[in-house]
Amino acid sequence: MDRGDAFHSTLPLVSVVIPAFNASTYIERTLRSAARQTYPALEIIVVNDGSTDDTAKLVEQIAMTDSRIRLLSTPNRGVAAARNTGIEASSGRFVAFLDADDLWHPTKIEKQVNALNRLSSQWAAVYVLHYVINHDDEIIRPGGSNVARGYIYARHLTFKYISNGSALLVRRDIALEIGGFDSSYAAAGIGGCEDLDFELRLAARYCIEVVPERLVGYREYPGNMSSNHVRMGKGALEVIRRSLAANPQLPRYAARSAVVLTQRYAFRQYREAKSLHLSLMIAWAIFQKDPRFILGLALQTSRRLMKRRLTLKTTAAKVEDPPQCNKPRFDEQITPSHVKCPEGTVRSRRHLMRLTAVDIKLSSICESAE
């Protein structure tokens, strides 16, 4: 019997792992969102990854009022190593990861556990969708709406459905079986995409479920890990390279799709970082495989410049700006609803169908190998 008995005798324990490095600005809000989950059988493990601010002190103060929270402190080794420390110290049947600046809707864990409990042990994990939020917890925009369930390895290589580190709940024994998170990315100076690496190793061997609701508030701000655009671009390319090397059975079409889409992501990251050299290098690599992307990019740039000129003229003619509307906040008052997948173009639907067929074939190979 696991430590769930200490919290609720009939429910499996969920271990919430929160890696935290200099997270004093947001850690209280993050812990509050974890502690307010409607699922009662929780332990909350904060791994202080060598912080030099008040992170540890704040967590200790909060832990005094909530016995489910405990603090582990380690030298600074990066988010992957911190998550692994949390997994190893956990006691739950399931592990859920929460970044120290993100938020959860109160029903997130309950809905994920209910979804995974209905399925066999071949289903390793379940993810949810997200909103992008700002410093004040206000919703800036919705995250992606594409979802897939089951054996999704080939599709996830291309579409990267699980788009942040706070969206996933996984069976603890399987997280340990696949080796946890790979800390070698941080050691190489390209940390930031360890989540994707972990997800792909899961997806290559197991089925993954989805709750198609926006139950995570993913925070974007200058200075967080994802704002290092060069590192994120290089990290994503390396994750895909390693995954393809580890799965040579993947058909050429699916591998090419993964590489091209990840190169496009890297191009956007390098352009955001204003790295002309890296942008030109990756643009040339994309052009060799998909000339239409570069032509489309040139058209988009032209339209954007025209729109900017029009906006400047319109702004100059205005007497005063209209009042700004308050943005909705990501909190317990937000009512989640199921998100429908966008239909996409005929070409994108055909592409998705081909990758789905690849997953069906790979899934049958996995089942026969067991």
C-alpha cells in the first residue's frame, strides 16, 4: 500500500514534482494551484535546484501550513536532474510535473487520474491543453488545439502535442523504466526541450491519453527558460535527431516530416533571437527540403510590412486610443470546456492521415514484440 493512505485511503497517490530555480516570484502562486486540486491524494515535492534567492525559504513557510508539501534541495544541475530527483523521492503511483512559474486549474489532476485509471497499463500518461498567461496570471492567448491519443509517436514527432512541461501526468514506474529525464542537454548548453525528449521516449513504447481541456496556465515572460530562443532551437533539433536515431524503424516520410517541422520551429526561434547566421543556415536547410516554406515566408513578411505601414498611418490619424479591456485571469473561476481540433487544410489533413497510418503500423509492431 502506498503513501496514499496518509491522505485518502481509497485513491492512488499522485506525486507532484516541482523543479524550482530562483522561482521566488511565482512559487507561492504555483504551490497554491497545486494545493487547491480537487483530487485529495497528493504529495507535493519541490526540488530547489540550487536557488540563490528566497525560493527555499518561501517553500518552507508554505510547507508549515500544508503537510503534503516537502522541500528537497540540491546543487544547481538543471531542470531534468531536478525532476529526476523528485521522481526518485516520490511515493505515488502517478507523477505529475509542474514548472515553478506555471498554474493548474483545480480539476486538472482529478480529470487526468480518472482518464488514466480507465485504461490498461499500456497507457503510460495523459496530457492536457493550456493557456499562455502573463506575469499577472492574465490569459494572453490559448495554446495549440491539436490533440491525438493512443500510439502517437510519429504524429508527436511532427506536431508536438504536449507543448509544455506542466501538462503531463505519467505512471511513476514507467517514468523510471524509460530512464526519467535526460540531463545531458543541460550539460551541453542546450537545455529547454527535455520535456519533448521524455515524451518521445514514452510515445515510442506506450500509448498516451489526452484530456482536451485547457487546464494549465503556461507562463511566458522575459528570462524564463523558453525565452532563450537559440538554446530552444538547438535543443529541439537535437531531441529529434536523437529520437530518430533511436527509432530507425520509422518510415522515411515520417522522419522527414519531423525534421522539416522542427527546422521550421528552430528558424522561428533563431529569427526571434535575431541571429542572422543561424537563421540563414536553417533557412537554407529548409529550402532544400521544402522550397514552399521560404516562398510563403517571403509573402508573409511582405504582408506584415504592408500591415505595419497601414497601422502607422491609422495610429497617426487617431485622436486618442480606446480604453484597454481587462484580460481574463487563469484561476479557479475559469470554466474548462472541451477543445475541438481545427480541421486544417486538405493538405494538412492528408499529412495527418499518413502519419496516423504510420502510428497504426508501428503500434502493431510494438504489440507483436511484447
